[in-house]
Amino acid sequence: MLEIHNVHKSYLSGDKKLHVLKGVNLKAQKGSFNALVGPSGAGKSTLLHIIGGLDSPEEGNVFLDGQDIYKLSETELARLRNLKIGFVFQFYHLLTEFTALENVAMPALITGREKLKDILKQAQILLQQVGLDKRLHHYPSQLSGGERQRCAIARALINKPQLLLCDEPTGNLDSQASKEIILLLKKFHRDYGMTIILVTHNEQIAQKADFIYELRDGILLN
């Protein structure tokens, strides 16, 4: 379902070139739950962004369902991201001027494939599933950290993605909220059958995955 071939990525830091990813290869089975672990600065988030089409590699290929996503035009890549890939970030990235319901509905509204009332209904169902049925019309500033992350998960699922990418989704949460978020991800993984790649520093969270990959010094060790 997802194949990464010989991916390299570097950044300039002053007059120095930092080689963040050094020929990464990865193959994720369809419907698998994968954890990506490693120390800070190892390149985990960079790799996740490249997998999701948010940052292009200097060298190498990323195949989603057999399609090399970096051979697509910018418009085609943006459409693929919206329809096939869901993102859950550490800092939520909710739009502050919109309610929880509006935030969740936004990716589906962008596609323009369904009527507004149908999209809002789907968004409401998702928010109910993540336990926010009484927070539909609350703004992000009125939600706790755990509630914001639940909202972000619902938003990531509105277009029924094939691939869900989670970048430290529990990094800003206390232990109880973290457990609840991982249980939610496991539930949706079972219900939707999607492929998940989860970046985490937490070894206990990583153990919940089907497969664990360690990235160290830009190299995938297993």
C-alpha cells in the first residue's frame, strides 16, 4: 500500500548541510498499524511529512497504491493529500475562528463532492464517535488539549483516508488523555481498516502498533 524507496533529505543550517534522511526504505502493509520511534532530531517528522506529500525528498520515491506521489503535479498531489491521507499533528492545527463541527467538515467541503448538509451530518457523527457530541459548536479555545486532539482526529477521518499519519499526537497531553487518544486510534484502525503510521517517543504507545520501526541518525534500523 505504501512503499518508500531510498529517500534522502537534507537541510541547510547556516553554512552546513544536515543530511536528515539517508536512504530510507520502508514498506507498510495495507491496513497495518505502524509506529515510528527514535530520538529527537532523527528525522521522524521529516519522513512523515515526505510520506504525506507535505515536503518533497531530494532523492528517492514514495509510492501510494503503486503511484509515485512526487511524479504528480502540485494540484494532483494536493487532491491526493485531501482524499487519501489524513493528518493528526502534535499541535492540533485547528482553525481558531471555526467551531469543532466546522473544523471537522472543512476537508470534505474542500472536495465539493457532497452537499453541505450531508457533510455536516458526517462531521457530527465523527464528533459523537470521539466523545465530543456536546462540543459541536465550541471553538478550539473552549476545548481542552485532549478534546482538541479528538477534534483533530475526527477532521482527519472525514474523507475516509486510506492512510493516517500521526505526528506525536499525544505529545502535549497528560497520561490519561494520551491513553484515550491511542484507544481512539486503535478503534478507528479496526473500524476503517486504514493504514496508520504513528510517530512517538513513548515506548508504551509504540508497543500498541503491529510493527515498530526505529529511525536513528537518518537511517531506518528495522
